[in-house]
Amino acid sequence: MLSIILSRNNVFLLILVIGVGVSLSILSYHYSGLTADQISEIASSDIRSNAIIETDGLSKTLLHIIDPVSTNLEILSKIVNYSNIDETKIIIDAVQNSTKSLTEGYYWIDENGRIVSISNVNSSIVKSYSNIDLSNREYFVIPKETHASYYSSAIESIDKIPRLYISFPILDNSDADNFKGVIVASIKIHELGRFLQSELAPQVAGNVGLMDKNGVIIYGSNPSLIGKYYLGEEFQSLVPEEIRGPYNSLLARSLKGFAGAEDLILMGGNKTTITYQPVFIGGKYLWTLFVSSPHQLAAEVGVLINNQKNFSTLMILIIGAVALGIAFLILSWNKRLESAVNARTIELRDANNSLINYNKLLESANEKLSIHDRMQKEFINIAAHELRTPIMPILGDAIFLEKQFEDGKTEVKVDREQVSSIIRNAKRLRRLASDILDITKIESQSLKLNKERFNLNDIIISCISDIKAQIISSDPDQLENISIDYVQKDVFIFADKNRITQVIFNLLSNSVKFTEKGSISISVELGNDIHGNNYVTTSIRDTGHGIDPEIIPRLFTKFASKSFEGTGLGLFISKSIIIAHGGKIWAENNVDSGATFYFRIPQE
Amino acid sequence: MTSEVEINNPSKNKLARIMVVDDEKDILRIIKRDLEITNEFQVEIFSSGHDALNSFRAHESGYYDVIITDIRMPRMNGFELYRNIKEMRPDTKIAFITAFEINKDEFTKVLPSIDVKDFIIKPIDMNDLIFKIKSMLAS
């Protein structure tokens, strides 16, 4: 079926349908893609601006929770009284209670680095710590050296909990240069982180990170990285290779003390906006706050749109396939129609042909009819000629003689020529009458044979003598110019004697008619066929004109005569007689001159 | 076949000379006898077209006043004779005698210039033939 359908035009049509389908699919896919990109872009920018706002807010929150701690530390650093430790401790405890959501505790350390008091820890336990030397700690050293507050990075103690320390120097009220110790607040970074994380709007769905100005991670979602330098091995090993470059340069930029928001494209095309905001405490840039916001929504929108895109593309493909199928069906239907039309055309052509054939048959029938008509006319013409011609001399002589009686004579003189002319012409009329009668019999198929046993030799001899008499009567000179040769032979046959005589006489008179000068020879041969039946073949050979080649094919039909007298019926009658005897009649031109007529009939 | 040329009788010189051509000798005999018996015509008879044409050619123009020929004859038929004579002397008066059923269409097919009135159908009534010949002589 495929090969039938795939004609040149159809292939073109199919390719067209496929092409249109595929183009539509590609267009739709592309357009959907564009839309998806646009929507995800809008979503991304929304996320980005949200993240910026959120980060800014978060940094303020951070400051807002760090500020009371700083304030507390500052106040404590001014009011601590070495002479009345217990009273001061009450204040320290109260301070701790005021910021306990964030701070782990407040520590009072003297100028030698020894713990004086710890918030909410009773003095007996504090005493057990009194031998711990903290003078080498940064939160001690730096305020001691700078006489300024100190904000640490993430520091891990022995208990492996990262902490943030803020410390203020205790300076003598009267002599600011007199360092008398530090007040330290420790903040558990986890607490801070959890707080910040909880402050983050849930829509942002991001993570909070905090890094100090040197690039050390204070807080991150992965606790193991706290306290690690961002370019260090631990951190870097966790950054995916493909984003390491942009990520590191982003972090480097974030440490310059400016706010920013940058997109990172992660593996699989997911986007994350990283927003960073510097945190200034006491006018000094200390930390950078990070919020990473994955473009979950954009990605979801992207996924939705991709689904949509895939769905619509699939739909178009399905529609294309259906269209293709329909096209295929229509084409095959067309093909079937076409072949049906072709079949019908062939039928019509056949019908037409048979009509043409029928017409040809009709034509040939008409032709036969017209031949028949012509022959009929010919017959009438010949009959007219043959009837009228002999009448004239008979009537002419009779009228001539009758006129002589008008003179009152009772006897008139009649010469021999007049009498023989009347007889000759009357015989001619008789012959015509018998020919016409014979034809009538033959054509009505009522030619009856009266068979008897007789000697063929006898009738040949009598025919020869009759023909000679006829020649003498009509043209005595001719008899001198032709010889009729016959070697007598007794051959007995069982046939219609009169009819066979008629045939022989007819053939003989034909020969005489066409042989003005020369010889006519008659011979009789006996023979037998393969079945052992005996046949008698009689031949009459002349040295006359021969048979016109034009006539030969219809020699034995009616009116085939080329002669200028006679009815043209003789050979037809002869043939009919011979066929009635179960024999055969034929003729051929001799090699030298003249023609030979043969007839063969069964002997018995 | 031998031609039969009647030798003219000098006493009949003023008579109209009629050539009659037919392969039926009995007819020639009757026509010759019945025409000459009127003492108005001198008849020369020929049993073939060839003999007739030879005689026509051998004589001067106007020798034969009227020619009457059969149509169906061996070798040279009446039409051929007509053509040959008309080619030589177009003003020669020729009529046909025939035993055929004649209609004008059939003959004009063969010889368009022939008028159907120039056909005389056998068997000929001698009075008709004489009348016909006389009208031809008069025209």
C-alpha cells in the first residue's frame, strides 16, 4: 500500500504535512521556552529583590540583637567594681538574663587574665576556674592593647562549640590608660544562626550565612565549616567545581564592605541568588551577612512551563501525527478512488471498444448486406442481359417473317440461318431458365441428387459432341482452331448423371469460351485417400487466356464471370453440385498458358 | 474472330451510313436487315470494338453518320470504343444499345458526358431504333 500511495505528488504532500507539523512543534517549543525563560526571569528578579530586602532587614535584626549585648558590655565595663564583686555579679546576672536568648554568658576577667565572675555561676565554682589563664585570648589581648571593644570571629573552645565573643575593656574611670580587665560576652553561634534563620521570611526559603571581614565563616548551614576560612580546603572542597570560580570571586567581592546581590548558576541550571550585606558595629565593618535564595519558585515555574512546553509540543506532535495519518488516509483513499476511476475508465474503454467492435460487426454485416445487395443487382442485371439478348433475334426474325405474310402470302421463305438462330437463342433462354432454377434450389438447399451407376466415359463423350455442336452453331470457324482431346476410359461411378453431365459441360464450355485457338484436353484419374476411399478426379485443361488472378479467390462464387456472355452462375452451380456429391472442385492457371479445372468426387 | 465489313453498294451512296457494333452475331444480322430494308440506311456491322475502331480510323471524317454500339463486349467494350472515337472525332454521333438495366447514375459514373437518351435498351423495337437514328441524324 505504501508504494502505491507514495507517488511523487503524494510524497511531496506528506513531506509538506510532516514539515508543517515539525515546524509548528519547533515554534511552539521555542516560544514556550521563551515564555518559560521570561517568567523564570521575572520570578528570579522578584526573588533577587526580595532577597536584598530580606538581607537588609536581617542585618538590621542582627545589629538589633547584638546592640544590647554591646550596650550591656559597655555599661558593665564601666560599673564593675573590684571592691564589691558580689554586687557587680548581681548586675552581671541580670544582664545575662536580659539577653539570654542570645548570650551564653558574661565573663568578668581581671587585668591578669583571671576570671573574676561569670554570670549565673556561683562564686564557689568561679573560684575553681581562678587558675585558668585567659590572658592570651584575643578577646582579652585586643581590648587590652587597643582599649577598644572587640568582636571575635567564630571560635571553637575545648567543648567544640563555636562561639562568638564580644569584649569590652575595663578602664579606670580616672585614668583611661589604666587597663583593669575585660567584660566578655559569649554568644553561641548556633543560637545566633538559628535566630537569624528563624527571622528569615519563609518565602525566601534560603539559608543564612555570616562571615567576618577576613573571610572566616562565623555561621553557615553546615556547622562543620564554622570557623573555617572560605578559601581553605574544607570550604572549597564542598563548593562544586563548576561554580567555584564565580562563587569565590563573589565572596571576595562581598568582603569589601558593600552590599550586593548576585546570581549563581548551579549545576542543572538552577539559580541561586546570593545577597550580601556588610554589618557595621560601632561604625566598624565587622561581618558580612549572606542570604542565599535558591530560585525555587522560578525553577518550579520553569518546570511547570517546561511541562507545559513538553505537553504542548507533544500535543502538536500528536496533532501532526494525526494529521499525517489523515493525510495518509486521504491519499490512500484518493489512490483507491483513482484506481476505482481507472478501473471504471478501463471498463468504459472496454465497453467503448466492444461498441466499436460491435459497430465493426455491424459495418461488416452492412458490407455483407451491401455485397448481397450488389450481387442481387448484378444478378438482375445479368438476368436482364441474358433474358433480353436472345429475345431480340428470336423476335426480330419472327416479326420479319410475320411482315412477309402481310402481303397476302400464305407461305413465306425461311432460310436455315433464321431457324437455327431462333433455336440457338431459345436454347440460351432455356439454359438461363434452368440455371436460375438451379440457383434457387441451391439457395433453398433443396438440390436433390438422383444417384445412379453410370460410365463417366459416356457422358464425357456426349459432352464433347454437344459442345462441338454448339460451336458449329455459333462460330463454325472456332472448331477449326481448337482441338478437344480425350483418351477414352471406362470409369463407373455412382452419382447424379445429369448433374455431373451439367458440371462437365459447364467446365468444357468455359474452356471453349476462353480458348479461341489451341487445345482442350480432358482426363480422368482414379485415386484413393488415406482412408482407402476411391476417388475419381476429372480435369479439363485448356490453352486459353487463363484465369484472371483477380477472379481466382471468388472463382466459384456467383457472378464471378469475367466473360462477356453467360450468367456467371455456371461455376457456382458446378461447385454446389460437386459439394453435394461430397467432392471438391478447384482450378489453377497452367505454367505455360491457360487454366485447368479439376473436380474430384467419391467413386461410390 | 473475323470482322464482317459489308462492301458498300455504290447505289446507296446517298444513304446514311450506320456503324453497328455487337458481339451477338444474331443481333447484328437482324439490325442490318431491318435497317437496310427501309432503304434509308446503309449499315456496316462489326462483332468487336477493335474491328469497329480500325474501320472508323481507316475512313475519312463523316464517313459514318451514326454509330450504334453494344456495351458488354469482349476485350474492348462499348465505353472504350466510345472514348477512342470521341478522342479522334469529338462530334461523332454515338448511341448505345444494351440489354442491361440502365439508370443514368450508373452510366454517368462511367462516362459523365453521356446522356441517358443515347441508350437504347434491348430487345430493340425496330421502329424505335429507326426513329432514334433519324433524330440523331437530324440533330
